[in-house]
Amino acid sequence: MKNLKMYMATGLVIFFRPFGYAQDNDSLSYSPTAKIISIAVPSALIMYGAVSLGNNGIRQFDYSVRDHLLEKDAMWNRSWDNYLKYSPAVAAFGMKIAGMKSTHKITDMAIIHVLSNLLNTGIVHGAKHIVSRERPDYSNRQSFPSGHTSTAFVAAEFLHQEYKDQSVWISIGGYSMASLIGVARVYNNRHWVSDVITGAGIGILSTKIVYWTYPYLQEVFAKRSKKTNAHLFPSYSEGNWGIGLSYTF
């Protein structure tokens, strides 16, 4: 019974999102109703995590999964999740460079990806400091929500948004990889199940928000750039991504 519960919990993220891809391909994908529908899954994942902050069955389930893995000596102790969390985004840029048609130009893709990660990071780090939940391995109090998982799901949603019109298997592949990262965080004893589920919701929702608002940001910035000759571009320095702004006088 415990095994069944564990696999159901860690498999939630894998099954939810790929089946919902068709909603984003619908002709009404930019209508208010479609937007509400499309945020139902990430909102439910975040709500699951919020409920887990209390002393209830969801939180007890976190403990039961951790205890089960320790009892069976099933922890992985692997570090590949530190790197593969970026793989869906790497795939997105790789396919663009290879000539596959995407929703945006590569410069816009880079800006969207950076903005999504900035929003995601702000939410995750803020929640970590506010909640201050202890990790299952007792290493620190930065457990809730899972930053690795949220980053992976930013990348997966980014991949989905850019190539959803090409093949459903691209979306499934990206979300499967992100889900594997979430599972790895539990099996590496770095996060509780609820941390991972919440991180997935935050990553998806952060990226959606940027995709919804980006056309308006483009329009506003285009008007201003005509007056100031300003240019917005993605930047990378010492391992950190950001947004650069240049002016020509």
C-alpha cells in the first residue's frame, strides 16, 4: 500500500500536464476562459503544497514516503538532477538552432526564458525564507518549495509553449524530464513530496504568466524604444542569467 501511494504521488506531475497540452492548442487559447482552465493544474499543485503546511494527512504522507525510502535503503544519492533540470530549455534552443519552427524568434525565446526564471526564482526563494521548512535530510530549512523542480518545470513549460504546434511528444518529453527531476529530489532525500509538487506548480505558472504578459511588454517597450533607441537583451555573467538594457544616444 505504501509503495502504491508513493508511486502515485511522484507520478502526479508526470500524468497531469501532458494530457492538458491540447487546451493550449485550442483556438480560444488566449481567451480569459482558456487561461483560467490552463492554470487549473498548476494552481492545484500549489494548493496541494499550501495544505501540506498544516499538520494533516498530506504532511503525514510526506513523512511516510521519506521513512519508506530510508527503511528500504532506496535513496539515490545522485547529483545529475543539478544539471538535467535545464535540459528541456537546452532542447528548446537546440531545436531552434537546428531550424525547427518555434513560436518566437530565438532572441525573444531567450528573454522569455530569463524572465520566467527570474519570476520563478523570486517566488521560490521568498517562499523558502517565509516557510522555513526543514529538509528531510535535516541539512537546512530551505525545503519548501523545491527550486530544482520549479526550474525544471519552467524549462518544460517553455519547451511546450514554443513547440506545442509541432508535436505533442516534445511536450511529453519535456514534462517527463522535469518530473524525473522532481522524483530525484525526493529519492535524494533533499525534498518532501509536497515540496516537489508545489515547485512544479510554481514553475509552470511563472512561465505561463510571462508568456501571457510578454506581448504587452513588447508593445510598451517598442513604443519607448522609438523615443529612446533602447534595446532589451538577455545577459549571462558568472553563472547568472539576467536582462540587459542598452541606450544609444
